[in-house]
Amino acid sequence: MGTTIGIWIAAGLTLFIYSFLYKDNPFYKFAEHLYVGITAGYWIIYTWAYVIQPMLLDPMIKNKQFILIIPAFFGIIMLTRWFPQISWLSRWSIAFTVGMGAGLGVTGAIQGFILPQVQATLVPLTGFNFETFNNFLIVFGVLTTLIYFYFSKEQKGVLRWGSKIGITFIMVAFGASFGYTVMARISLLIGRIYFLLSDWLKVLR
Amino acid sequence: MLKRTLLLIVFLILSISLFSENDSLIFLENQTPFEGFAITGKDIPNDGGGGIEIEWSFPDSLDNFFLTVLRKDEAGNNSIVATDLLVSSKQVRDVSSEEDPSRVKDGTKYYYTGILSKKMVDEDFLNMLISKENGYSKNGIYIFNNDTFYVTAETDAIISKASWFNLSRIPVVISLILISFVFLYYLNLAKSGKELYIRKINGLDAVEEAVGRSTEMGKPIMYILGIGYVTDIPTIAGLTILSRVSKKVAEYETKILVPSYDPVVMTTAQEVVKEAFTEAGRPDLYNKNDIMYITQDQFGYAAGVDGMMMREKPGAVFLQGLFFAESLILAETGHSIGAIQISGTTETAQLPFFVAACDYTLIGEEMMAASVYLQKEPMMLGSIAAEDLLKVFIMVLIIVGFVLSIFAYGFNIGIFKNLFDLLARALQV
Amino acid sequence: MLKGKGIPIFITFLVGMIMIISFFIPHKPFGDIEKISLNWYSIIAGFTMLLGVDSLIGMHFRKLKRKDENWFFSLVLILGFTATVVVGIIETVRFGTAFDDKSYFTYIYNYFIVPLQSTMFSLLAFFIASAAYRAFRARNFDATLLLITAIIVMLGRVPLGEQISPYLPKFTEWIMQVPQMAAKRGIGLGISLGALGVSIRIILGIERSYLS
Amino acid sequence: MNFFIKLSKIDRRFIYLFIALVVVLPLIFKPKFPVVVSKPVQDVYDYIEKLPEGSNVLISIDYDAASMPEQQPFLEALLRQLFKNKLKPILIVQWQLGAPLGTMGLEKIAKEMGAVYGVDYINLGYRPGYVAQMVGIGKEIRDYFKVDYRNIPLDSFPMMKNVHNYNDIALLVGLEAGSTYLAWIEYAGGRFKQKIALALNAVSAPDAYYFYQSGQIVGLVGGMKGAAEYEVLVDKPDLAVAGMASQSYSHLVIILFIVLGNIAYFIEKGMKNKEGGK
């Protein structure tokens, strides 16, 4: 019973969202507002169940990890934004979080991308064959793409040609990854149509 | 020959014991299945402590046998590290973790023993071995209920310890020092008053036009920061661009809407816009309710922003930050209401969709550099010049690697092979 | 003194430097700093969630009070929010966690959130088509190349392509693995350098627009 | 000519309508659509065809509703083949949310093929802890599955009398949406030499191709395309074939629109140039 009602609700909401393709209308507005409201509520409960309780309260009370007072402090002073006289305190929290992001950004960029990707470009050639040609093409593509991102000189001469070839590589890449994604997106639609036709209308068998 | 005979005896005993009813145990001390039957252990290097690595190297013919590893601590307590590992896996790590913090303690002596078997290890046998009275100090062949188990000698005492420096990250340290030097050099250069240049970036010159046209039409500006957190660099970059855009918005005395996915991003965006409005001399125009939270559900956010776009009809839409699958949902809706769209992200998978659906797209690093472009302060320009010099370093490195590779493998010259391997290893992280 | 930008800039600098230095120290507590910091971010964000909800519900509450054009939908949003939170609390008490299989909170997730999510996601099937139609015009050399690659790859991905030529899927793979990968790697290296630039500007306090 | 000019300004909603039609219609009418069977899929089919009558086939449902369009058609096609060859499917579930999907597919095809529960097939349902389970089945399946999905003891079913561990299972077929298959390969395949065939979502299929080449799995069915091929093999083209038709037609429609858009673009440009010439 619960399942049947659930399927009808799900089917209704699915159609409401699709009505947006025609134009903005009350059905879409209904689904949209319900969606935002429900998920905003969902995340409150989620935050309690998967963040505040297991990451803050339990370790602090059960394991006496009082170091967690630090994030709790920064979390609480975030709430000073409700009181204009002391709302400047919330900047400390913002500074704290931005600092974390920036710090992680430095080492993350070097270890997570620059070194491994440069290393991946260094491939032992197997002789003068198609694979070598491919490797050459990759090296050439990486270099010209990097030239496109060279900012501190006007693009003239070699830089101009390099960045032109670079943008050509970039466009090929964009075309390819666009085309490659179409199939996955159509699959999503097929999935929804499946649901409507089989679970709800039961016309597929 | 002796070994074969012994094995024959083992089998004989084995077949005899088939008829015995109770658990039977036959023990042949000091017998080994092959020469050098042993396991070794060592502290795991470059870790935070609480970890020991046990290794073994048995003949290939035993690859499909199982190995069970036991641990004994100083006090003589025995415990199981892992049962029935495939011999071919060659190693196992005995590590304390958050779920199981009591496995290995730093500074304690541990002794390990391995049990090799063709079948999975028998639980009763295992229990018997680790029970305190028996211990498993004796190595040799055990025949338990017709199954044969080969037990290694104990390893030497192994002590786990925590390291203060991760040696495997030396390439990162070196890169970091180099990078710091390059940045400091250019920042000093900028301080000393040297003029630095930044090339034209398509799309950023359109910011003024987008805000202006929007104002003319009496429509607000919408600025979408995507679904990143403040700890994501692209989101930070999006926020810095927001600061420059809001300044223009304040100058034109129009309105900017910033729907947000993450509440911390929302509060940060509020600060950014407030500061920009104050700098532009119009703090009175700032309304914190224009920078609102929607929901932390990826597509819920997209649905909410789409609805807001349809109803508020912004004249210009900025999409700057971290975007995933929702990118095209937002950009197509933005296009359908006829807004000028300037997008930018570092997600390469989403860039094609922005390129297709928006008027201007900042590709990757262009977006990171955008805030500098929009506010050409010397120090900021200095950091861009530093990035560019590092870019040259990377290009040189790649070219050198390629040339080495040609000489090493194309022309088969030994010394270049060594150099090439050295370079590849230097970059290993 | 306390109110100025000085302290926040110092906090950013300090936290940023601690993050970088800890990266090289496996010893406790530095070794787990990345994980710890992300947990801490979640905790801070958890508190901030209250500001977010205040912002969202406050906005719709004002719309409701003003009898705004779309006030009814604001009511729907507020009711949806309240109902979910109330059910969540009741089920947390009842099962110990609202995420239990049998809880009504899970029911809401399965029959409201999941279909809404996947339907919004599937809108992309339509949008990808309209975006391609509109944008893929052979305006110049690069645009032409983009649209030709897109068409080749689109064909190469479906059985149809294999029937046109067995080489089409292979060619598609080649495009993905060679030119596509090269450009992606180049873009990625640029992004990493850009990220370094942004981070360093923030840590050194050159970029301070996020503080008012 | 006018037609093309109009076309260049076509309302986006027509495009939406076309996409909707080419996706929905094939699903309802299931047209004949040529599908070429690839070797990894053929290998799965052939392997099953060669199994002696009465062999047990363990099917693991490791996907949820999100992957239904890719996996469900294969499940049905596979079950058709198994029942036709008098092989006995044993269904287990590693992804809890997939349990109803597995049951649905199994009951549907069993009814269609006249198979009897407990004699010709059985459904053991979901148990938590997949690694322990994969290793445990190597010893005794009853350690983890004492009862079936409706809590009826295993030993009351005739077909389970002689099923104890991997030795009694001729083939394991994993229907995989995530990376659970890696554990199957490592534990069931690596430790117990269990023969494995996999059906993977299109996204992860290329990654698993390596295991096929190295012989660690007997065959590989990738995404909806693979499922369509399997439907052709069991001679009952169904939803996957229809889905592939939807895919192909929608790709074609998009390409067609791009081409038409470009024709319109060039005609318009030509006309503008002429006007400019005046």
C-alpha cells in the first residue's frame, strides 16, 4: 500500500518536473518548492545524524576529545551574524575555513595533480610506431594547451601560434567529451521513462 | 629425497588419522616445506605510527596456498592478524585504525608467525595455537584432523614507530620550495614597482557590458557559485570574482542575487558583497537577503535556482565556481530567459556544456586568474607572472623527458635510459 | 583592534601554513590533518546550516506574509521543510536514527527526493540536445572541429556507428585517449597552477575580498 | 529556403518533443533493431550454454534503481537462458536497495517460464557484510544464508540440499553498478577459483575489461548495449534492444538537428552576404 502511494507520488512529481520543459508553471513551482523544502529539511537531519552527533558530540562526550572545542567555537561564532553588534566575529570562522581551503589547495595541487600528471606525460617510447606518434601528440597537445594559458605576455609570434593550436586541442576535447556524455544523459531519461511506463502505468512487460 | 620420504610419511599418517574420531594432532618439529620458509616484518615507514608490514616470498608453486598471520606481544598475548591470505599477495599490514585502535602500539615489541596451508585454516586448530598455554613458539609441520599446516618460526622483535617526516614526499617539498621562491621573487618584483602585464581574457571584458545592459533593462544580476564548499579552491576563486562583479553592481546601483548551495559559502558571499558595496561607496544598497541559501541537494539546488531564474528574469547570469552535472541545467535555463551568461569552472567535464550554452566561458586557469584581471593590482599580477614561470618549468620538464625518451628508447642508448628513469622517479609521489 | 581585518588575515595565514606543513609530518596529530580539517569544516558548516535555514525559510516566510504572487508555493516549501524535520526527529527518537529502513524519513527519501533528483538529472537529455543544436554552428575553424568531433564521438558510442564503419568506435576511443586527454591534461596543469596562485594570494593576505 | 530560416529559429520545445518521442516510442513498440554481438558477451552466453543441466548459477544483485535500465534487461535475459537450459539460479543481493529489483525480475521470468520456487530457483535476499559473505560462501553458504528471503530454512528446499559452497556453483554472475565486483574477483575468483561472469554499468565496463583479457572472468556484459546483445542471443529482443534503439535514434536526432542548424546558418549567412553586396 505504502509502496503504491509512493509510486503515484513519485510519478506525479516526475511529470511535474517535466512540465518545466514546456514552460514555468504551477506544477513545476509546486514540485520545485516541495523539493527545496524537503531537501533543506533532509540536510538538517543528515547534519545531525552524520556530522554533529558522530563527529562532535560523541567524540567529545565519550572519548573526551576536547580539541573539538575549536571547530565548535568557530561554528558557534558563525552564528553571531544574528547579532549585528558582534557579527564581526563570524569573520574569524570564515577566515578559518578559507585558510583550510587555501592550505589544502597548495599541497593538493602539487601532489594531487602537477607531479603525477607531468610524470604521466613521460612515457618510454617503444620505437617509431603509432604508439610513439600518439605519445608525441599528447606531449604536443599538453604543451600547446599550456601556452594558451600563458597570461603574462601578449600572444604574438610563437605564443600566438602555440596558443592557437592549444585552443584547437581544447575544442576537440570539448567536442569529444560533449559527444561522449550524450549517451549517459539519454540513459537517465530512459530510466525515468522506464519508471513511468513500468512501475506506474505498467504498460511495459 | 629425505623430504619426499618425510612427505610420504606425512601422508601415511594423514590417511591413518582419517579413521580417528576426535581432533587429532601430529606435530613434526623443525620441518619446513621448502628452504627459507619464513616471514619478515618491519615498521611501515613514513606513517603516523601503529603499523607493521609483514612480508613473505614463497615459491610461485605455492601461490594458491593460504597464509594466516599471528602476532604475539611482549606480554605473550597471542592474536590473529589475518587469516587465509593468498600467498601470492606477498604482504599484509598490521595497522591500528580508528575502528580497531588496539592492534599495534608504538614502542611495543611484537613477534609474528605465519601458517601456510593448502586449505583454509581450521578454526579449532587456530584457537589451539593461540591459546596461552600452547603458544605457537614451535615451528614445524602440524597435521590437524588430516589437514597439514606449516608453521614458520617467529620473526625477530618488531617495533612500530611514528615518523616526523614523510620521506616519500620529498619531491613535493622540493617543488614547494621552488614554487615559494618563484612567487616571492615576483611578489618582490611587483612591490619594487616593476610593471607586469596580463593578456586579454575573453569574457572578462564583457563583465561591464553584462552588468550595464542588465541595469538598463531594469533586471537584477544573478551570480551562481555552484556546489562547492569554501575549502574548494574554485569556489574561493568564484568568490573573488564575485567581489569584483559586485563592485560593478554597486556602481550601477542594481541588484545582485546569489543563491547558495553551502551555508558557509553563503555567509562568505554575504561578506564579499558587503565589502564590495562598501568599497564602492554604496553600503546602503547591500541587502543580505539577496544572498540566500537554497538547499544542499545538488538537483534541489538546480531546481530552486532554475525557478528563481524564471521568476526574477536576471539580465546577466554569472556561473563561477565548482559545477557538476547541474551545469547544463542552469546554463540552458539561463539562456532560455535571454540573459547574458558568463561562466567559468575548473571541472573539465562540464566546460563543454558551458561553452555550448553560455556567451562567454572562462576555461580553468582563466577563471582562477579572473579576479586578478578585474583588479589589476601589482601584487596580484606578480602572482600570475609566477604561475607563468612555473608553467615554463613544467613545459621544459616535459620536453626534456620526451627528448630523453627518444634517445633512450628510440635510439636505445643506455645512459639516456638511466636519466629518463631518474627523472620519472624524481617525480614519483 | 579585534574588529579589524588583522586577526582574520592572521587566522587564514596560520591555518593555511599549518595545513601545508602538516602535509609532510605523518606523526600524530599532523598526519590526519586533512581528514580532521574536513571533519572540522563539516562541524562548522553544521552550525552554519542554521543560518542557511534561517535565510531560506525567512525568505519564504516574508513572501507568505506579503502575500507575494507565489505565496502558496512558499507555503508548500515551508510545510515540506517542517514535515521532513518533524518526521526526522520523531524517527530519530523511534529508531535511534532517522535513516532506518523502516522509518518514514526513508520513505520520504525514496518516494520524494529520489524521483525528484533523478528527474531533474534526466532533464539533461533534453538540454544537451537543445544546447548542441543551438551552439554547434560551423562559425570558424575551431567551432567546426568541435562539432565534427562531437558528431563522430556521438556516432561512435552507439551500435549505429559500428554499422557505419567498424573503425568508428575505435576512432572514438582514439580521440578520447589521445587529443582529448592531452588537452585535458594541459587544462588540468593550468588549473593546478591557478589553484596555487589563488591559495598563495589568500594565505599571504594579498587577496582579502572575502573579509569585510 | 524559408523552411531553413524558420528552422534556425525553431522553438527549443520542438527539440524536446523529438527527443521524448524517439526515446519513448521504441520502448513501447520495441522495433527490430540490428545489434552486433561482441565477443565478451558471446563468451558469457556460450559458457552458460555449455553448463550441464541442473547446474547451479549464483546471481548477485549489486545494483540499485538508478542502474535499472542497464541491469534489469540483462537479468531477465539471463534468467530466460538459465530456465530454458534447466539451470538453477540462486539469487543473492549485496546492495540492499537492489533486493526488490532482483525479486521482481526473478518472479517475472520464473512465472513466464513455469519455474517452481525452491526446485528450479531460489531467492536468498540481502545480507550485510559482503566481503565476509564472499569468503564465507567458500566454506558453507548456510553460515550466511540459513534462510531464504522470506525466512524459510534453506534445507526445506530440494534444490539447496546439495549446495554448500562454491564447489557446488557452476558460475557466479555479478550484476554490478559499483565496484563490488572487485571483491568478487578477489575473493570468490582469487581464493576459490570460482568462475565469474560480470554485467557492469557502461561507466565501469572499460575498467573491468582488463579482468576479461587476463581470463579472471569468463565474460563481460557492458551496460545497456551488452544487455541488448544478450537479449539478441537469447532470441528475445526486449527493453535493452529497445533502449539501444532509443539511444541510437536520439543520437541521430541530435546529429540531424546539428546538421539542419548548420544548413540554416549557412543559408542565412549567404543571404546576409548578398544584402551586404548590394
